[in-house]
Amino acid sequence: MKKIFLLLFALFATAYTQEISFSGEAKPASTIIAKGENITSAYLNKQRLLIDEDGIFVFGFDKDAKGIFTLRVNQSNQPEKVFTFVLEQMEYEKQSLTIPSKYVSPPKRYLKQIKSETAKMINARTKMQGVNTAYFKEGFTLPVDSVRITAVFGGQRILNGIKKKEHNGIDFGGKEGTPVYAITDGIVRLAEENFYFNGTFVLLDHGQGLSSVYLHLSKLYVKNNQLVKKGELIGEIGSTGRSTGPHLHLGVQWHNKRIDPAGLLNIKGTSKN
């Protein structure tokens, strides 16, 4: 049975908390979901945030974020409210893997395919910009029935001894054919088969720049532009694309910020801190 997890975050013991509620945690690779009445605008530093008709908005911090971040919220007929977040740099564990060499240095014959797939991903993420609706407002659920984490978020990948990009997601181990569920409501921006690196996968738009991606699937049960609900079956675990065995890679982003899914799902943290 899948459980819904919602983190409650008490932010400052002031009168502000009676007017604007927060859930989440202010740290690198995390998101905070806020809600208030009659909100006219909100900014994180200089970035204007999107606001749902119910007064819900989300903001997040990249995995390498550090320093001071200022949230400014304006409500009708009230003084501007200012919240300050101080983030310390996070450290992440390195991860070493041995995989087929073609996934470390792709042969030239695959470069055109990879370029085309990259363009599709960029186009799909572009469609997410400007979506005010907070599809995530019902909270989050696990993408699988049983949690067995085989790779954590954030660590630099060392593939066949070569340093590569960080692992911007969590890997859930499981047998091929294990059901995979949407972690919250969203619109399918991409449901594709046999991408070079991603394999068969689903990219979901949860509104306001928040997205999740489910890689290496063996089967798809959704199609592009479909609206899916939290906990809905969207695919099955597989080992397609750059994969060393059956598992689900779950990635989360807020715009271009890399987010640790563990925070949204309330499962064990993945950093050294």
C-alpha cells in the first residue's frame, strides 16, 4: 500500500506563519511549498514565482546552492513579507559503476540520435514554463510499492574509472515488470521508448516548474499530454538505456534546479550532512 508523505516545515515563530504556511525544508536540493491568501506576487531573490489560483506556490534550491536566499511575498492590502534562508553547501558521496563502454563514450553512429533526443527533452521542458497550476497540491506518494534504494542522489558518477556528471536522482531496485506510479498529479510531457541514455521513460509536468522523470522502464502505460493522477500506474521497471540492471531512476527538477526526491517522499536522506 502506497503512503502519502507530506513534510511540515515550521518557518519562523512569527505572525507570518498564521498567514502563509510552508512545507518542505530549506537546504540544497530541496523544495518548499507555500500557501497563503490573496497573494499577488512572490519572488525568490530576483526570480518571480508562479502562483496557483488557490494561493499555492513552490520554490526550490539546486543541489549546489549555498548562501543567502530571500523570499518576498506580497498580498492584497498587506505589507510585503520577507523570509530569509541561509544554506550551507552540501557534500555528496561519489559513486563508481562499471557499465558497457558505449554508454561512457558513445560511438559516432549514435551521436545524431543522442542530439535529437536531447532536443526533444529541451522542447518538452520548455512547455512546462508558465504553467501556474499546482498539480502537486495533493501531496506525494512513492513511485514503487517497496523501497529498496540502490543509488542515492547527488554523488558524482565515476563510470569505468572516468568522471561523469552527478547522479541527479534516486535509483529504486526492483524486478522487471514491477509497477511504477506517478508521485503526484501531472501532465505527461514525454512518454518515449528506447532513448539512448534514458531508455523507455516518462517525463511528468507537475506545474510551476516542478517535474519528475522515470527512466529505464520496460513498459509504458501513458501517452503524451495525458493528465495522470497521484499514484496512477504509468509504467513498469526495466533495464533500458544506460542501465546495469532492472531499476527505476526517479529524477525531480524545479525549473533547472536539481532536486533530491528523498525530501518530497520523506525517505532517508542521501547526503553526508
